[in-house]
Amino acid sequence: MAALDLFGRRWTLRILWELRGQTLGFRPLQQQCDGMSSSVLQQRLTELQEAQLVERDAEDGYRLTALGKEACDELRGLHRWSERWATALDRMPPGGSGPKP
């Protein structure tokens, strides 16, 4: 339940997603996250660091820890499912419950 609580907080998944393959400084990460407020970004980064999913490097960049990378690997399954779900929804006629002809 603790993981669901953490991942359910606004912007948390987006931050993990943006850090999945790179180290980013605060401002570049903020830009990648569509300019979210600096206070919210700082709060989420603090929470993710306390959860040992994100760490700061020597150049003050943020990167995923080994646990953070594992979390992103697990979330890829949810990402694949969401793509299938979006495709299924696209096949439905507006206001209907069955697939489009």
C-alpha cells in the first residue's frame, strides 16, 4: 500500500519516467515535466529520495537508484497495458459499449 500511495501522488510517476534513462538537474527535470512548480518538484524529489528510488549525483543531478530502476521496469508492464487499453477505447463508438465496426 505504501508504494501505491507514493506512486499515486501527482507527478511522481512522471518524474520516475523522465529519469528512467538519464540523470537530470533540477531545472531540466522541471522542463521535462512540463514546467511543474518548483515547490512540488522539490517535494516529490525529497519523497523519492527518502523512499530510496532517486538519488543526487556529485553534479547535483537526479537519477534513479537500483530500486528506482526496478520500479520503472515493473511500471513498463502497466505502460504496455495502458497502450492496449487506449487502443480498445479508440475502437469503441462514441457513447457505445461495443467496438466500432
